[in-house]
Amino acid sequence: MPVPIPEARWPTAAEAARSRLFSPGRIGPAATASRTWIPAMVPWRASDDGFVTDDVVGWYGRFAEGRPGVLVVEATGIRDVPSGPLLRAGGDRFVPGLARIADEVRRRSGGRTVLLLQIIDFLAIKRRPDRDVHLRRFQRIDGGLRARLAAAAADPAWESAPDESVREELVRRSDGELASILPPRDLESMRMGWRERVTDVGSDHIRDLPRTLPPLFAAAARRAEQAGFHGVELHFAHAYTMASFLSATNTRSDGYGTTLEGRARLPLEVLAAVRAAVSPQSVVGCRMLADEAIPGGSTLSDAAWFATEFARAGIDFLSLSKGGKFDDAKQPAVGQAAYPYTGPSGHECMPTVRIDARGPFARNLPLASAVRAAVRAAGFGTPVAAAGGFNSFELAEAALRGGHADFVAAARQSLADPDWWEKMRTGRGAAVRRCLFTNYCEALDQRHLEVTCQLWDRLRTAGEADPPLAKDGRRRLLPPPEDPGAAEPHIAQSSVGRANLGR
């Protein structure tokens, strides 16, 4: 059964003015007007070649109207390679588009929002193949596989049989039998789709990541500064390259894995390269995991050690998350790629009202609190942003007043109502549109569709100009203006593909 959304008591304007949540903060060189934070979300609105579009600008401008203290722009690729409709910062030609975001956020927040660009590297991943196609076209046939097949069949002839005959025999075998014949990595590629790992040091480009990544991150950070961002958030979390170096599953033996020091080495080198590439006025922080939440993965104690070392190296903030790994992802459908938020670790990353009796509400705050305590015990005042199920003033204020965090980050609640921060600050909390934590938005993300919220994507508001629609022609791309007015749960499609607000 889903856990009910707890009732909330909203502050008056006077109470908000006295609160910790709406008090000034600081992340490195940047002063923040409040301790409110919108973490990065990928809305799938960039062009197919990674450029900023009007819809991207509108998306961030709409969040800026709620005047969060900090707004982090979606994961933006540092390489100049095709990556679909995800923002990129891998070349100077992307700077003008990024500058449009910075200008719009500055204008619509009244200059009250610190704007950061999250920069990311990710490794290759392939779609799950049809089982028989994998065995007939992609499966490697070597001596070890032949020997295992011969043993399973009790027939030594398979050790010298033609490759095509071996492939057809593999097709004939059951999945249970293949589990003892195929190497574990090949079995995973057949079941889940092939993906690179940071431990694939037999590949030159993987072995050379410690050499190639620091300058790529540094160049992307420099472009963010040129575009007018206050700084960058280094993506060291979830299923991606830098988090994989930090992971306890990183067994590289070249000094960039295995031990805590080895696993932290490349992230620290990236941090140093970025810091050297930008001005002293530019913020450099990171998003990292407080717990990988996978068997054999990094734990809270690892995260506390990493956070302390990042603080020692001068990082400006630590934004904490949990889980979101490929390691325990659900098997994708044939023709689809694995998605790192479908398994148990993914459910911890974006918990819903169905996760368990505790529910999602400030679920991961104890992790942030422990990391912050470790950093403070080491003598560092590096600010910590906590996230995960915050949807009320009481939760946020308690986290700050209890010394568990320095900023409160809310992605899904901010998507449900980008104005919720401003509504609370001005004593209008009763008008907040509260997230249901059903992950309707996450399901859209999983299918690479424009991310919207079920609470507003079918609304129309009296007197509102026709809002842009998603490609499906049914969902509005942005929440209605703050005044809910006469919002009605219907949008009709006009012949030009925009909302028809007439009857």
C-alpha cells in the first residue's frame, strides 16, 4: 500500500523570514539568497546534437521563477561526441546556447538564483539484443567457451567444431545451460546489453581515462563560466564514469582503483584540473553517492572518507544522493538499453510512496547527516546538500536546524511546483502543489520522453497563451503560471501542435 503524503503546516511570511531555510547561505565564492536547491534533472528537451533549444531555456526559466537559492542544470556531456538529446559542453560552439540559459535564469529569478552546470562523463552502453541474434552475431567463440560447451555436452568434438556450428548449438541450449557455458560478462551482455566499465583496461580508451578526463572536465567547466554560470557540479554519482571510479567494484590495479586512495585519485585529479581552469569566483562542487546501495558497492563509511578528502582538496560543496546503479537494474526489453533507476538501488535514489512503510520523505537524510558529521569532525565546513523526498517546510527546516545538512534539495517536488519555494517564503504554502511521489516523471525519463508532471501536464489556465506541447501532442511542457486561476484538467490539440485553450 502507498504511504500517504503527510499533511504539512506551512509557515507565515514572518516565520519563513526567521527560518533557516530562507536564510542566506554560501557555496565557495557564491553567496546564496536561501538554502533551497533544485538538483539536476534531465528533461529531454535538448536537440539531437546536444544544443540548447527554446524548450530548454523555457524549462530553466520556469524553475527560476520560484527563486531557488541554487539551480543545477541537467547532466551535460563533457565530450564532443553524439549523445542524443542531452546537453553538451564538449566544444565552444555550445557556449552561446548555455549562455541563453544563464541569461534567462538571471532575468526570471531577479538575480537571486545561483546557477550551476552539472558536467558528466559516461561510458558506452548498447541496447539489449535478441538472444539468438547475440549468439549468432556477437558472441565471442574462443577456446574456453568451446571447452565449456564440450564439457556440458560430454562431447570433445565441440572443441574443434566450426564456429557456425558452435553458434547454432548455443542457440539450441537453454538459458540455464548457457549460464555455465558463456563467460559471465558475455552472459550479461546477452541478457542486459553490453556496456563498458572503468575496469576494461584492455581497451586503450578505458585505460587512458585518467589521462583524458581531467582536461575534458576542465574545458567544460571553463565553457560554463564563459556562458555566465556561477560554477559547475561535477557528476561523481550514480551509474556514470566518475562514480564508477569511486565504487568499491573498481578493481583497477594501475593506481586508480581497489583502495580508497586509488578509487578517489581520478576524482581528485579532475577536481584539481577544473579548479585550475576556472577563476577563483567560480563554484566547483560535486554530486556524489552517500551509499551505492548495491551488494559489494561503496558504503556510507566510504562516502564519508571520500567527502572528507574532497573537502580537504577545497571542493565548494557536496550534494549527496544514493544508489542509481546499473549493477542491479531491471532487465530491459529487447531493443532497449538498461536504465540504472529500475532496480533496488534506483528505487533508493528516487523513492516512491510504495517503497516501504517509511516512505520517501527525507528518506536519505541520515546519510547526509553522517557524511556532514565526518567532514565537520575533520575540521572542514564544506556545505552539504541533502536530497530525497523533501516536500514540506517542516522536513526542510528540521534538516537544517538539526545540523543534518546546509542546503535542502528537492527535484520532484520542484517539478510538481516550481513556485513552491517562493510560495513558502511569502506565506502562501497552502497553495503549493505537492508531489505525489509516484515517479510518473521518472517513467517518462526512462523512455527518453519529455519529462513532465502528472499534476499539471494536462492543465489549462484561463487567459493563458497556448503553451508548447510535448511531441505526443497531449502534455504541456511547462507548469501553468503561478496563479492557478481556473485550471482545468484538459488540453485539446490544435492543428499546429500547440495547446488549444478554446472550447
